[in-house]
Amino acid sequence: MATTGEALTASGYIQHHLTNAKMCSADGGVAFNYACQDAGFWTWHIDSLLFSVGLGVLFLWLFRKAGKKATTGVPGKFQCFVEMCVEGVDKIAKDSFNGRNAVIAPLGLTIFVWIFLMNLMDLVPIDFIPEAANRLLGVPYLKIVPTTDLNVTLGLSLSVFVLIVFYSIKVKGIGGFTKELTLQPFNHWLLIPVNLVLETVTLVAKPISLALRLFGNLYAGELIFILIALMPWWAQFALSVPWAIFHILVIVLQAFIFMMLTIVYLSMAHEEH
């Protein structure tokens, strides 16, 4: 159990594992964790940043390595895996995206693999890395699953939202995008205010639903692992293994859903009405 030098109660243990390693600016210096409670927006979750950026770099390095070693002969196991990922996402992009854009398939691949790797950290034993960080580095708090941080999932979904707005304006123009927001679903000038409210809510709901869906599923999964860790040692294995096996499906499915909805939303942004 990762502690700060004293035994934790069950509720304290849960709270401990759900607390990010925070860094903020306070009184002209740098403060950590609970001293950052009043810092508001200007608080950095350094563990989420560390693991999300690190896993993104790992993804780029692994796929670049596979690309450089690709041969026309019999491929190795890792090359086969990479080729399956690339071909699978490319097929999904061609089937789901109605338009021409060379960015969509690479974007879908990046989203799927990156989110999958971040979700995969949920299968690492709860206390393994936080306890090592506490003992070796003196870091009392550490969350290793970036997608259990709403800031990370909102950041991903807001990036998708920016792309939706960008391609909507690029393909349809400012006038076309404005008409889409004001003349749907009721094509009458008297109902422009109603249309604007309905379409704005629909547009804003896309990134919010993306973020909350991914965050909610991974946060719930992480919480269940924490609750299992509170049980006697003989019950932990009996419960954690089946849940981990089931959670593998959640990990893959949530990465796939985020990628799929991104492609669908961008396809809708490319359609002219």
C-alpha cells in the first residue's frame, strides 16, 4: 500500500489512490497536492502529463521502429501486429468517412493506439508503481492511468472538437457552417433562434460525451481494482483476475469507440447540406 508514512483507513486508501500528483504556483514558489487546492485552473496534474506524454512517445517509437524494419518477406510478430492495426483502422476510415482527407486514417490510428496504451495502465497492479515512486522518489501521490483523469479525456475530446469546427468551416465556408447551425432542423427564418440553440447543444455535446464516456468507464474500472485491493489477500486474486480479463474488453472497446466517433464526427463535418 502506497502511504505517506502512516497507515491508511479504507476510505483514506481509496482517496489516496484517486489523488493526482499536483503541482501549482503558490506564493511565488511551487506547491504540491493539497497546497494546490485553491490554485484552481492553474494546477498541473504532473502524473497524468508524464504518463500520457510518455505513452504517446512510446507509441511513436514502436510504430516508427516497425516501419523502419518492415520487409517484403515474412514479417515478424510485432510487424504483423502493427500492420493489422494500420490496415484495420484504414479500412474503418474508408468505410466510415465520406470524403477525401489524408489526415483521417493516421488520426484514427493515433487516437486508438494512444488511448489503448493509456487504458492499458489500468491493468498494472494498483500499488506497484505508486509504492515504488513513494519509496524511491518520495512522491506520495501518483495516478498512473491518464484516462481516469477528466482533464486528459477533455483535452483529447476538445482537440477533436477543434478539428470538427475547423473542417466544417474549411469545407462549407463560414456561410455554410452558419447556415448549418441556423437553418436546421427547421428551414425557416423565424425558427433561426430555435435551430441555433438545438444545433449548438448538439455540437457542444459531442466533445463532452466523448470525454465523459471514456473517463467514466476507466474511472469505474480503476475504482473496482482499488476496492478489490482492500480485500484479504486470498480474495484479491480470485476477484482481480476475472475483473482484469473482463476489463481488457473495456480497454479495447473504449479506445475503439473514441476513434470511431471521431471519424464519424469528422465525416459529418465534411458533408455539405
